[in-house]
Amino acid sequence: MVSKNQLKLITSLQQKKYRNANKLFFAEGVKGIQELLDSNFELEHLYSTKNDFSKVSKELKTIISDDDLKKISALATANSCLGVFKMPAEKPIVETGLILALDSIRDPGNLGTILRLCDWFGVEQIICSKETVDLFNPKVIQATMGSISRVNVNYIDLKAFLVETNLPIFGTFMNGENIYKSKLPKKGIIVLGNEANGISNEIEELIQNKVTIPRFGVAQKTESLNVATATAIVLSEFHRVS
């Protein structure tokens, strides 16, 4: 049985201000929850319509009805379980290897997919401008499929960081050098920009190496690639030549 206060708290976590105030977020689905349980993330409470997750203590688990799960779910079609977790303390940025920098990415699905891509390609650090969508947005968490537990994400003054770094800075542009012909390093920062406007002018001024994914279509009319798709191609290319 879920109390009214519990229902109110969980549904409030769909909003960033309440997530920050309570230092809590939630994940839905067996796979995503299990990934977090197997990581260093600390479980606050688990709600499930089934008596699963046998390793979770009875004190931290509540069996609920399908109707109650629908009330707290952020999904159009509720899954079988929802786990509320404590927000971890932010880890320091480690300037080594490849770092992905996100300049005002706004779509939760894009951010979640980018985290999964970084996890796949072994990129352990993402730095985000403060205008980038919140990491703990339920749609972001859903899209990461557990990769949030393996990629370090920091929200910072992106311009100030890029001014101070000694790493080479790459950015994706429509008019950059053909990435398939570029000499790409094993260490550096790769900047990707906003879905509608690309990389902002103030960040563009700090980018030493502009690269592009060339269009091969005959018509040459496609305006741009989805930012998550572009991320996959760019990370693959950096690893191909490394």
C-alpha cells in the first residue's frame, strides 16, 4: 500500500526543483533499476507490482497495485516497477582520455542516448553547460538504460572550463574539416551543440578544431543530423583512428 504522502513525493520528482530539494530521482523498469542496484547508487525505496528483486530488503520494498504504479509512473504505459534513488555526490572532473562536452542539449532522449553511447565507447566523462537538460529527468534516466551508473556527468560553466583546459578542443560543425580525413587524438574534448542552434557563438570561439560529418546524399538537402546520431559517428571515428 502506497500512502498519499509517498504518491505525492514520487510524482513531484518529475520536476527538477523537487528532485534537487529532496536529492532523489527515480528509475523505471527491471533492467534500469537492476543496473542502478548493482552500482554505487543508493536505493531509497522500491515499488513493484511483483515480488521480484529478491536481494532488496523488505524494509526498502513495497508491493503495489497496477493502478498505484500508473499514478507514480512518468511513462505513458507503466512498467512493473519503479525505484527511487538518492542522488549521488558529484565527482570531480578528470581531464584524461576523451571528454564529451554538451552545449545546451535540451532533449531528454538525446542526453540519455548520448550517455549510452559514451558508455559503449568507453568515454567516462561528460561535461554539460548549465542549460543542458537535467541528468535526473525521468526521460533521461529511462533512455540511459543504466549507463548513468558508469559515466561521470558534471554541470559547469562550460566556457570557463574550455578557457582553462590544456586539452585540444574539437567541435562539430556543418562547415568543418571532413572527420574521415582528420587526424584525431586519443585525448581531447569533443563539443556537441544544441539540437536547433548547434554550438553557441561563445563556445565556438574556443574551439580549435572544427570537424564535420560530410553528406553523401545526391540531393545534399538534409540540414543536419540528430545530435545523438552525430555523437555515435564522431565517437566511432575518434576510436577508429586512435
